Amino acid sequence: MSRTLKRAVAVIVPAGAALALIAVPAAAHVTVSSPDAAPGGYGKLVFRVPNETDNAATVKLQVTLPADTPFASVSTKPHAGWDVQVKEVKLPEPVEVGDVTLTDATRTVTWTAQPGNGVDPGELDEFELSVGPIADDATSLEFPTVQTYDDGEVVQWTQPTPESGAEPEHPAPVLDLTGAADSHSDDGGTAMQVASVESDNADASADDSDTTARALAVAGLAVGVVALSSSLVRRRREGGD
């Protein structure tokens, strides 16, 4: 019996009604996300790993990287309480990745909990990689993942999601890149708008400064004319006296 079915039975029996099925939460999957990954560039991958069991800890996670679009660079982030192993394989044929020709590439990354560590029931953890460059024409990246518990249970998050969009029981984590390029373009557009605003403000400031200088010059000229007129008047009066 699968873990999901066990949970459903546990809820139905006490409730005594089929309607209790509505209250069963959806199974938590291993997922992947990124704050900066985009086609043609490098990015940080964040694998979120929830624990679905009630009495076992997740003690191992193995992520398989894309074989058809391998990465020239794969870096792991140290994870306290866990050991990490990176496995490279020889490619069937050389692959051009940017300016580099790859004959070998990282195929799997495996995190293994050290004694006394793991992802306990009701908890989740996140594991990070830095990869790249990502293929220029990539729209998504799939990462089949295997999650192992300390009671020996192994969950294969490796099923591809069909084009129909109907999610399988154990879907492989997929990173969607379709909006990444637009997001970076938007950032560029925003930067250009900011630069334009700053330029306009600079021009306006220059205009204000020029206007102020002209006003001061006119005021100074007016004071000089008044002073000269007063001097001439005094001289005439003194001459008349």
C-alpha cells in the first residue's frame, strides 16, 4: 500500500464518511526552483525536500542532471550534517556548451546524512547547486530524484509529467525557464527607465541651475544700475549747491 493511500485510510476510518477524503492534503513532492537561472547563463538550483512519513527520516537524496543538455560547471554548496558526492560520466559523444566542448559531465549529485542527522518527519530541507551554462534554447530542465528514508523506504521522484499536464504520482522535479528570459529583459528595461529618469533629473537640475544664475546676474545688474543712478543724483545736487 502506498504512503498516500495509507494516509487516506487513516483519515477515512475515524471520520466514517467518504467526504473525509476532501480533507486529505496533497502529497508533498520534491521540487526544484531557482532565483536566477535563465537560458544561456548560470543559476542556483534549490531542491526542496519535505518528509512525508510519520516515523522515518530522509537520509539520502540523489539528483540526476540532464543528459541531453549537460552543464560545463556544477558546484555544490556545503550542507551541515550531510556529505555530498558528485559523479561524472563520459558522454556518448562530445557536446558543445558555449565555448567549451564537453566529453565528460556531472551526471548525479548525492547528499547523504551523517549519523544523527536527516530530515525528520514534519520537516523539510533545501539542497543547493550552482550550474551552467544553461542551453540557450532550454525551456525547462528535468531532474529525476531519489529520496531514501532511514527505514529503507525509497521514493523515486522520476516520473515525467505528460504534455496533458496531468501530474503523475511521483513527478520528477522540473524547473520552468519559459519566463526567465522575459524576467531578465524586464530588469533591463527597468534599469534603462531608471537611467532615463536620472538623466531627465540631471537635465532638469542643470536647467534650474542655469535659470538661477541668470536671475542672479539680472539682480546684480539691477543693483548696479540703482547704485549708479544714486551716485549721479548726489553729484548733481552737490554741483547745484
